Amino acid sequence: QVQLVESGGGLVQAGGSLRLSCAASGSFFRLGAMGWYRQFPGKQRDLVALLFTSGSTNYADSVKGRFTISRDNAKNTVYLQMNDLKPEDTAVYFCYLRELKSGYPTYWGQGTQVTVSS
């Protein structure tokens, strides 16, 4: 079983920056794609950024050029550097992991609140 522990959320003014971290621990075969989703109140969870083991990335159009995803494989950790934050980035951010084994199980973090004030 995999556990994902997120950190780095908080309150920031518009134009500011935050860095989210998500560390994977527990028993796993091999870590696959890792990334971040976010959820606005009353809405479904949407992709923010995804980083594949090949190194390729996928970003939501709304964050391109402002957010950067990276990972440290030695630490089993994925990061999301968020720059030039806007009030519309306010949401709960969830870490995501897909494990590379039969069935490709997926895991989610508990979520971390990001609030951007205007």
C-alpha cells in the first residue's frame, strides 16, 4: 500500500509563489506517473500537472507558463512550483500517483488547501 503525504499549501497574495511537495511511502512495486489535481468547491477534480516516467509532462492550459512539476526519484517525491498565483488558483490540491504494476492502481493524497488572496 502506498501513502502520499502532501505539504506546502497555504495562503499567499496574488502574484506570489508556493511550492507543493508530495512524498510517497509504504510498500510499492514501482512508481509511475505522478502529478497534481485540484478541486474547486462543488466541482470535480481536475488535472493541474502530470509528470510521466519518460520525463514528459502534461499541464492544464490555465497553469502553463506559471506552474512547473518536477520529481526527485531518490526521495519518491513530486513537487509543484506555482508562480504568479491568481485568486482563481484557490482550490484544494491533491497529489496523484499511478503505480507500475498489474492493474495500474492509483493513489491520492489527502489534499492541501491553496488560497490566493487578491
